Amino acid sequence: MSMSAGGSKKGAQSDINVTPLVDVCLVLLIIFMVMLPKNVPELSVKVPPESKTRQKPQPESENLVLGLTKDGAITINRTPVDKASLKDTLENQLKFRDKKVIFVNFDDDAVYGLAVEVLDIAKHSGADVLGIMKNKDKPTPDSLRQKT
């Protein structure tokens, strides 16, 4: 509370006394903080018991690897496939899989145009992801290394 000790000012003062305002705001803040946890509604959830006859998910038999040699031979999991029947074969392989992923393992000397055609056929046969495989024994070319 502000007080004046006399002086030249007489009459009404235009200074705002902020202390009572701060006191009231702090009291309201404390009241709302105390009352807030009581107003939170509770939801009761009943979880069904765990079934004892629960079946484990069956793992996919193996990854689907699409190969292309420098001679132009196309393989699926090292089994030779004709280019004409490639789309149908891939569609049949991907039909029952949850993850529609095809790994690509092309020779370094494979013909570029044929490689693009095979990738296009794989994508149109229903593959969501095309992953590129790399042989462990071959070093990574300098153009593909990450620069740090």
C-alpha cells in the first residue's frame, strides 16, 4: 500500500496500486491449481484377458530378391524367370505378403535400360518398396560414400 509522507501533492493521486491486484491474481491461481485435479473425469477401461490360444504371427518364408545379370537374365530368389512372365510371377509372390518389399540385386555390368524396365515391372506388380542389395565383399564406390 503506498503512502505519501505529505509534500506538495494534494488531492487525488493517479498512481495505480498494483499490490492488491497481484495478491488477488495469486490467490485465484492457487485456487484454480487446487481445484483442477478434482475436475478431471476418470475413464474406466476394461481390458479383455489375454487369450491362451494366441497364435504367433507366421514369419514370411524369405525375402523376395530380384536379380539381373550382365547377360540380361532375370532371376527371382536365384530362380530364372522369363521377362514376359515376370509381372505375373511377382504379383503372385507379393499377393500374400504383408510387407510388399522387393530387394534388387543387379550385376554392376547389367544393361541400364533393361534394369530400368525390370524395376518398372517390379513397381507396377505391386511392390511398395524396392531395396537395393550390395555384396559384402565388394567395396563401396567413392561416389556413393557419405562425405563427413
